[in-house]
Amino acid sequence: MSKPSPDERELQHEQAYVDTVYERLEESTKVAKSLVAEGLARGHIGHEGGLVERDAMVYQASRRLSALHAAHDGLVFGRLDLGTGDARYIGRIGVRDEDREIILIDWRAPAAAVFYQATAQDPAGVVRRRVLRCRGDRVIGIEDELLDADAAPDDMVVIGEGALLASLSRARDSSMHSVVATIQKEQDEAIRAPARGATIIGGGPGTGKTVVALHRAAYLLYTDRRRFESGGVLVVGPSGVFMNYIERVLPSLGETSVVLRSIGEVVDGIRATQHAVPEAAALLGSAHMAKALARIAKSPQPGTPNRFDLFYRDDRLVLEASDLARLRRKVLSNGLPNTTLAVVREELVKALWERVTGDRGLDRGEEAFADQLDGDLSFETFVDAWWPELDPVEVWRTVPSRLGEVASDLFTSFEQQVLRREWADQPTIEDIPLIDELRHLLGEAPVRTEDDWATPKQMMSFEEREREDRVHATGSIEDEGYAHVLVDEAQDLSPMQWRMLGRRGRTASWTIVGDEAQSSWPVPAESAAARDEALGTMPVHRFRLSTNYRNSAEIYEFAARVARQAIASPDLAEAVRRTGVDPRHEVVEGGRLLDRAVAEATEMLAQVEGTVAVVAPASRLAGLAEAMPKDERLRVLDPLDTKGLEFDGVVLVDADGVVGESAAGWRTLYVVLTRATQRLVTVGTSRSWLDRVDV
């Protein structure tokens, strides 16, 4: 038998250490399971204290079990060899041996920071940085970086091409994965930014903004768990497709106490998955809509009576429309429509009493008058009709028909016509902020929950569930604040969406991720102003990520020309790798478009190992999806649903249609092109868009 090579000996050595760590992990798992069993047993003590002890013990032990299970795959991923001769192993969670000595350092701990921050220019005492590539509990590869050659022992072995470049060349699958082993220095600085205030992470496509933000959420939970877990961490993304894509990242880092919601799921009890057409979406999300809704909330609802009369003793008591309007203004000066029901009754009684002039009525006095009205059917019917408890969803349904009445100075006749024409029976993603706005303008009326509006995807901590239960039990809509709010693809948010998120982050710290060149909102400056209003006066920490790790240089150089059509000075990153494969553009006759798209997708599936996306304007999706080959690696998506995602290959169908769909068409096209990591093919019926970018 031949002697193992130095590389093989290093692999065996690391496997032995990893085996030791997993043995300790198994012991911790057994302890946690025993605590769950012990906690459940305490529920049989027979008194309330035993039940409380049971719940607390079971909750804490179950949470520990969840963290241990989530961190199992690739638990150990790094090693630092220091100039002192010591070695530190870095992992997804911390692990101690039987003597309570640390044998694996949690990647978020201060002692692990140097793993990400050391460079060849400033090694910070690190001689060799090693990344262990594992599958489950097996070490399958090693990638080394020698940071301080002068301090390295003569027998130190250095293996591999570098962990980052090795990871970039691997095929994608249907989920985003943690990059905890390959975080770069500029990314780590954003992850470990101060917890207070707002951390804004910018940079072009493929710079790792999303995964850096998720690692930051995990880092904050580690450094101040009591604050962020009890207050809650809300992660908001652009779509359900995107939330499914990222859902594994935080659990793999040992965190399950986070609420994940797409922008269409932020409001409890309502879930929207479809966008409004771009023309309507621009109006629904505009700052003008907030003013219109405020007026609608204060004005009488359709069908509200505008006159009331009553015979009392010798008098006929009448409240005309002008009297009722004056009363409405008075009542609303002291509260909201749904919080002033008792006041309304009192004010109506006072207004009617002022109209009593006959001796028989006056002699009985105001108290007797109020008592008689309390049981008067006509009065009770009028009060219920004039000042009903308002459901925000029902009021939302009336908005398009009332804009001419209350908002003719905010929306032109044409814009009102667009909203009436495009108003949907069920809320779109752009309608959700309007309903949330009405909740706060109307007061504590419950939001309607219908069977076809599903519960949003979320991972809740015990404290988060308690907070949600408290909101529903009290009817309060003010107690919605989170300790931290993370917003991805923030450049797409409308002013109304920023208002919705701002309510949930009044006392929160924030992580905001975005790139103006990728914005689908037609007026980015308006969105930025709404963001600044949501953040208020809190301190802001800005970070720019400058390296594109996703796209090949060939793809990104082409996409950059499209970005320059979108905005004057896009934030362009530097792509770090080349594949030798240029984007390919096919122009065919209209009748051949579908067949050619299918052929290109089939060929792409054969060329790459990972995922492939076929992207086209929404009007073409149904036909494309039906015709495409059935392969679990293939997705058919409209342009907006590609936000935040990445694929080994992309086939873009009808780029001219993407550009023409909205005012933000060029920016949307830039997004689609930069989803491809290895190969990009476009198929269309004209060269109009290509001629614009000088291809």
C-alpha cells in the first residue's frame, strides 16, 4: 500500500478533528433531548408552577435542538493557523469539549472575526487560513490561503486554488446557501457593523448583498440575543419565490427565530402574490396615495345617511348634512373612526339636545333625553349607519370610486380611470400597503382573513408568537414593532411600501440592501425620500460591496452596457472570473419564437449542471411554461420574480417586451441579465434593444 500524499494526510488529520467535534455535538443533542423529556415530565406535577417550568424547559431545550440540527451539515468549515503555533477551528455554532474548553468557535464570535478580516497585506497574526469543504460530517476538500509566508514553518502544507474561486465555479441549486466559509473582508465589515441605527448595503449585482445581510441578522442575534430575539427580527424580500430561495440560510447558521415575509405578506392575515400592472402599480405606490387614503378615512363612507330627524315631545329635531359634517370634523379631531364610537353617540345626543326648545322636553332635562334616545330604534339605526365600525379591506374596495370625490387634485382623470380599470377583486402586492395604511387611519378594526388568503411563510420564535398573540388578543395595531428589520431589494419599494415597513420598525435597527440600477420603481428618488422618512433621525452606516462574484466577466460586461441605458452612472462592480463563453443573441421570426426558446432551454440544460431560468414578459409566460421540457432544474419566471435569484444559465425571451413593460424596463432587463452565472442566451424577434446597447 502506497503512503498517503501530504494532501491526503492533511485531509485525514482534519477529518479526525471534525469527527471529534461531531461526537461532542451528538452529546449535546442527547442532553437537549433529555431536557425536553424532563420538561414534559414536569407537566405531571399537578400545579401551575409545574406547567410553567415544563413550558420554559421544553422551549429552551427544543430551541437548542433546532440549532444543533440546523448546523449539522458543514458544521466545521474553517481553521486558522496563527503565528503563535496555535490553531483555531471556526464553525456554524460554538462547541465545547467535556472539560468545557472551546473546540469550535462560533463564526460570529469576536475570536472568529480575523478569519474574515485577515489579508496577505495585513495577516493580523494569521499564517494560514484554511477552508474545509464538507458534505454532512465528511471532509471532502481543503482550500488554503497562505497569508504570511515568512512566518510559515517549513513543513506547512498549502492546498487548493483558494476557497472563494472554488465555490464560485460550483453549480447552483434551487436554494441560496450560506457563504459563511468564504466571506470576504469588505463583506465582513458590513456584517459586523454597529447594531444601532441603519446599515445600508449597496453594490451591483452578484456582490453578495443579500447573503451578507442574512449573515448580519444571524450576527446580531448572536451578539445581543435577548434584545433581538424578544423584539423579533423581520426579514422582508421581494417575492415568495425569493423567500423560498433564502429560507435555508439562517437555519444553516443556527438561527430559526426570524420572521420571513415577502413584501406581499407583511400585513397579518392577508397574502398577495400577484403584482398590479405597471401603470397601476406606479399610482398605487405613490406618495399621493397616502394623502388620498387619509381623506377617504375621514370622509363619510358610501351610503352614509346625510340627514337625521326625530320627533321629541313638542319638537322636531333635525340634523342637516352641514351639521353632520361639522360633527364628523369635531369627533375626528380627537380620534380615529373606529376608536370614537362612544364619542359619536355622545356628540349626537348633545347636538340634538341643543335643538330642543319645547317646555315639555326641557323640563325633563338632558339626562332623561339621553336615556330615551338610548332605546330609540330610529336613533340606534342612524348611529350604526352614520358611524359604522369600518373594515380596512372593505374601505379599500371603495377607493377607486371615491378618488374623483376626494383626490381630484392628486390624481388626474386619466389616472383615476387607470385605477378603476385595473382595480382587482383581491389585493395585489401593491394593494397591501394601502390596506395597512387604512388600518392605521381607521383604528383598531380587525383585518379580514379569508380562506383563500394564506398564512405567510415564517419562522417564529416563542417570544414572537407571544407578541403576535398579544396583538390579536388586544386588537392593538400599534404593538407591531420589531427589534430589527432587514429589507432586501429595497430599491424596488414604493413610498407606500416604505410607510408600511416604517410602522414595523419605529424603534428598530435596520439592514437595507439595494442597488438603484436594479430598481423597478419608476421614480427612485421618491422611494429614497420615503426610506429616509421611515428611518427618521437614526444614524446610518453605509457599505459598498465592489466585487461581483456571481456573473462571469463576459456576462457582466454585456449587462453593464444595459445598465448604462437604465441610469446615467450605475454602480458597477468588478467581475472576478471568466469562463470564455460570451452571451449569445438569437433573432427569429415571430412564428418561430416559442420553438426556438424551447430549443435553447433544452440545450442550456445539457450544458450546465445546475439551474436554468427561462425569463419572459408576463404575457408570454403561460405558453412558455406549457411548452418547456419537464426538468426540476428549470424555472419559468417573469422578470420581477427573478429578483435576488441566480441561475447557472438564463434564456431570456423577448427582451424588447421586458423593456416596454414599464417605465423601469431597462433596469428590469439589467436585473434579468445579471441572474446568469455561467451562460446567457437571448431570443427575440427584433434587434431594437441590442442596437441600443451597441452589440
